[in-house]
Amino acid sequence: MDSNSAANLVQCPSPKHLKDENNPIIFDENFLQKLPHVPEKFQWSSSDLVETSQEDLNEPLIDIGVVLKGDEAAIANAAKLVRNACIKHGFFQVTNHGVDQDLINAAYEEVDTIFNLPLNKKVSAKIKPGFVEGYSGAHADRFSSKLPWKETFSFKYYYDRNESELQAVDYFNRVLGEDLNHTGLVYQKYCEAMKKLSLVIMELLAISLGLDRLHFREYFKDGEGIMRCNLYPPCNGSKLTLGTGPHSDPTSLTLLHQDQVGGLEVYVDNKWLAVRPRSDAFVINIGDTFMALTNGKYKSCLHRALVNSEVKRKSLVFFVSPKEDKTVRPPESLIGTEEPRKYPDFKWADLFEFTQKHYRPDVATLQGFIPWLQSSKPSISNF
């Protein structure tokens, strides 16, 4: 694309078709793909659009099954690989995870079910301000510029509730109607699998830090997950926009399954490196809350998702967080004279509020959160 074409795109106003009285933009995939230019609200700055390095991340591939088998030598080796990766960038992949491939395939099929719904049906389930559950077109419910080229649908899954409650089924029936009962059943099973897998990963993370192996499993056993379905439609102007902008996750742990299109990238050593998709693996990354739980030892790394110019991309994301009122504080063994406290105690509910109502998550979320926390919660010490 030449510079004149790029200049024309920058000057292109957002079409009236994309506006409604409640949201600045309605993400109508069919309409957007027919436009000759990418609307200005979807365009990102040149610093965000730095081209990908030709290198891959080469994150470790961990056989998480060894934790369940109790193979101590294999567990020690896996823990070492995880530790090295988390100190450097916080990303690794897990195989032999026990999640049935048929269930993963079904979850992807239901992504299509959700996003193929009529536009007015999706918009009727849009996320309310300050909340995370529901439909979002380009996060236009929260932001007015640098919009991501994607649609999302999210809902919460609480770890401490009885599985007979069928949380996902109830949510889909309530928000989208009983026609989506099967969709809810699929995601109910998927969330149950993610809860089980996340707690096994928590064991390995504890071992990698030299803690009691059940330390984080106990801490997160009454936690909560946020299940998110992502759809990234193809975009003719993919060089000017992003599917997800550069950010670190404010949650504790992210379990991602991406399809074979690819597009996930991690910023390491001043380069954007691709995380190559594997159908048999989940990508795991550390979030800001877990970084605080390790006193900064494990990294919550900047990452982004590209848009493909020809084919749509789908991903399944499960974010893990502690119970809202639980104190986020590292164990004493990770604090000392050589490792002073880097963050004050806080509740996940406070960081969630900060990122939903006051701050757009980026690489410096925790740095921005601390002064806000101390000013809004006078009881917080200067640690």
C-alpha cells in the first residue's frame, strides 16, 4: 500500500451505518468488509503496528500430564522449563492436558453459532458499562479509538459453585434465549475442563517457585474464570489495524486455544515474536495479578493479535482470577531483603474495577494501578 492510499484511509470518517444511539460503533462484519477503507476508529498508531520479527517465540512445550502421573523427575524438568520461561516472558504451551479434542472442536463450532446470530440479537446481549459479561463489537462499549478488529462474547464461571448449577447454560438461556441451550452445554463442559486444567497448572507453577505444590491450587480453588470467545474477521486493511492491541492481561492466568490461522505475538527482547498455533496444545501466559503474587518474579508480558487479510481467526480464552475479595499478596518466601515488596496488598475486585472503569490495560497496568489504589483506598500502606 502506498503512502497516498494510507493517507486516504486516515482521513476516512466512520460510516453512519456503524453508529447507534447507545454505542459509538456497531461491528457489522459484512458491512465493514465492503468498505474501501478502514474506518479511522479502527486504525492504530505506527508504534503499535511495528512489523513482526521473522523469529518465533520458541516458548517451552510442557507435558502437563506428568503432574497427574506423579513422575517426580519429569515434574522437576517441566518446572525448570516453566520457571525459565516465566522469568523471561511468562508464556509456555501445555500438551497432554486431558481436554478432549472433540470438546475443543465443539467449542469452536459454537463460536460460529454465537457470531452468526443476527446483529440485533448480538447487540441485545451487549456488555454493560463496568462489566465483562456479554457481547462486544470491537470493545466500542469501552473505547472510542484504536478499536480492535474483532467481536467477543464473554461470561463468568465461578469455581466454588456446584457443577450441577450449569452456570454457562443458565447464562446463555437468560441472555440469548433457550435456542442457545446447546451452546451453553458445550461451554459448561469447556469451562469445567478449563477449571481442572488451570488448577493442575497452578500446581506446576507452585513447584517451579519452590513453594508447596498445593499453594496456588488452594488459593484459586474458590476463584473465578472469564470465558471469552473471539472472532477476528478478515480485513483488507489489516496493515492498519489490530485484532487485539498490545497489552498484558490484568488477570492471573490465561489459557488460550487458537485456531491454525495464527496471529498471536509476544514482545520479547524489543521484538514481536509469533506464537505458532498447535491444535494439541494450550497457550498459557502469566497475568498481572499472578505477577504480583510472585512479587514480580514471573512476568506478565506484552502481547497482541494480528488480523488476517483473507481468512477469519477464532480463539477460545479462559482467564483465571482469585475470588474477588481475596487478598493478593506473595508468600513470605518470595519476599526478603534482596527481594523487597514490589506491590502493595490488593483485592482482585479493585484491579478489575481499575481496568474496567479507569484504565485501558497495557504493559504498565500495575504501575498505574498502585497510585490509584493508594489514593482511592487510604488504608493501603506504602509497603
